[in-house]
Amino acid sequence: MATNRDQITFYDIPDKDGHAWSLNPWKTRFALNYKRLPYHTEWTEYPDIAPTLRPHLPPAAPEPSTSAYTIPTIKFPDGTYVMDSKEIAQALEERYPSPQYPSLHLDSPVLAKLEPLVNPGLLGKVVGIFVPGVAKRVLAPASADYFIKTREEAFGMKLDELEKTQGGVGVYTDKIAGQLREVTSLLNETKDKGPFFEGDKVTYADFVWVGFLILMRKADEEGFEKLLEATGDREAHVRLLDGVKPWADDSI
């Protein structure tokens, strides 16, 4: 069995029960699991992210910005650190290429269409749902206090006000239904061949979209069914969630 020294170290943020929840780290976790790479998780609460990563990486934005040091980050066995989910995916493809390791198909035309739909597209419109939801229902106290303080500073208002003015299930039906249906259209182009965006072929695009669904389900469990309904084809997204279950292990 590989020791921690021989494994990839994966920095992720735990929820209050010690599980994965966030969109970008889920992309990386799915990729690591799909490629069957030996790794272990270093669960890192929000206030500890910058102190943990600062000795090893230059900031991605001027400090004290919350974008200076972010999760996901990984450390390869040779000591190299990589921050940002897309850069991590590219590094994994370069270091662990096909055919020895399954490809993430980062050149997929579906991925090129999906990524901007998710971020900044959908994420920018559901901040009034997931940001207060993460603070109230997802994070442990150590992270929640930090998250609330920094997000209230970023939005210039209390999170209750953010939720009141930009939240509610009406966001799904009134503000983002069109974009959700665009995702559904991409997903259903090959539905006769399999549950994934490219039919029976798993790609990174699947992990991007499922990461978004997991985030929203965690942050807004009561309203999540409304999101699925607003996609125009609830079952297509449920099939995808079921399809990626073999790589959804967050106990490592």
C-alpha cells in the first residue's frame, strides 16, 4: 500500500459532518477517483487555507483577497503544488496520461460550452441561494464564521439580506431556467447512448455539472427538487448523478 509520501495530497474543505460539498473540489475529487490515483485528503477549514498554502505557492490574487489561496489544491508526490481545479485537471492529464490512465477529455466541445454556463453563468445568479445556504447548513463553525465575515464584506450586505433580495426557489424558475435547459440540451444530445454528456463516455464535463448539482443539493436541500424540475428533464440529471457514483467516494 502506498504511503502518504507516495500519494497525491488533496486539500478539500469539509462540511460540518466531514464530507465533501463544494463544486470546485468535487471536480478534482472526481478526477482523482476516475483516474484511480493514490491520494489522501487533507481536510482544511476556511481560516486555515491561506496559512497552509502560503509557504508553498504564490498568491493567485493580492492578499488578503479570499482568491489569493483557494481549494482545491493538490501536492504531487514530488512536492509540486497546483492550485485551481482546471489547472489541476490539466496537470493530472499531463502526469497521468491515457491510455494507462483514463482520460478526462479536456478537449471535449461539450466542456467548452458547459464551463461558461456554470461559471460565471449559473453560479452568478444563484449566489442568493447557495452562499447563505452554505453558511447556515453546510459548514462547521470554524469555517462558517470566516465564510460569513468574508462573504458579507464581498457582497456589502448581511447574508440574510442577500438571501432575501437574491434568493428563493423563484430563482430556479424565473432567472436560470433558460440556462438550465441549455445544460439539459447538451446532456440529452447523446441520451440514447448513455447517461453522460458524451453518451457512454465519461468526461470532465460530467464532473463539472455534477459538482454544481452537489453544491446546490447541499446548500438548498429543500429547493433542490425545484432546480431539477426547472431543467426541463429531471430524470436526465438524476441519471447523470447515478452514473458518476462509482467515482463519488469522499472517504479517502
